[in-house]
Amino acid sequence: MANRTCDDCGESFQTLTKLRLHDCPGGDGPFLEALLPEPQPEELPERIIETDEFQALKDDDRIDSVINMMDFPLPDEKEAISFLVEIDGHAYGLHCDHETAEWDIIAEGDDTDRVRAAHSDWVSNDVEKVTGSATDPEVLDNIEVPDEITTDCSMCGGTHELTAQPESITTVAGVFEYEGFCEETGNPVIVTKSGSEFIDK
């Protein structure tokens, strides 16, 4: 490990070569620093994004947009394990691996809609990797899944009605996909819900 001194707070800390950040009380914070000017997943802290950090991403004027791609219930103040961020007109889909907590760019490009669709497909095709496990199909037979849900929109700040997509491949694994449209931004809105959310209600 190498000793480094933080330019923002002056604290000295030890780090591996690939992880040059620490949880600094000053500056932009580890997630903003590792995302700007473009995402460097190897420098993101190996953990899920917390609520205040995700809000900081939304509030930063250097970031065009940030969208939480998975609406799973997470413990404590954790908010996002899979999200899309758009910086200078280029979109990146990032995901935190369930087992290793390492971040990867799973989709990217200049067309945000296409990146979002590719990100959603990746989540659909790799749902066990995303969630760690699938809901027991026998349990799913006994729950009522709403045809529509209302969700807050991180793009326009409003709310949208989303419609269930029962033919989605994720449904087989107990992850329910809902789709809608943000008229203000012209972008689709896709939200996934885990089966456990409906089982508990």
C-alpha cells in the first residue's frame, strides 16, 4: 500500500494502487470524484451508494442526469446498486456486483435511451447476479402484483404512472418490471420491484 495525502482535507491515508480515494469529509465525496469528468469504476468505493450521495449526484450541475435503475428495498441509508449517469451528453450504466461490491460499466453511449435499454436488458438477463438470488416461484403464485404503480421521476422531479410488464424476463425470477414515459424529458421510465416487496404487503 502507498501513503497518500488528500488534496481536499489534508488527511494522510493508505491505499491500494487502484483505490486512490478515501471517505473525505470535504471535497465532492468519493462517488462524485470517481464519476467526474467520466466514470472510473475501479475508483468507486466498493459499496452501495448511500441516499445522500445519490442526492448529491442529482444536484451536481456537472451531471446531466442520474437514474436509479433498480427499485429494490435496501438496508439503512443505501439507495442505488445499479444506476445510469449522463455526463456531457454521454451516458454510462453502472452496476455494483452483488458478491464483490466492485463497480462495472455495463452499458455506455451517446444515446441515453439506448444505454438505458441495454442496462435494463442486462439486469433482466443477469437477475440472479443482480439480486443474489431469485424469489421462489411457488411464493410468487400467492401474491398480488399491481398492474400500475406511481413513482417519483429523477429526471423531471414529478411523478409518473407506470404499467406492469408481465412478459418481462425478469418476472420469471421474481423481479417485476414497470414502464412509463416522462413527457417532459422525452425519456422512458423503467422501474423494477422485487417480489419480496409485494409479499410483505
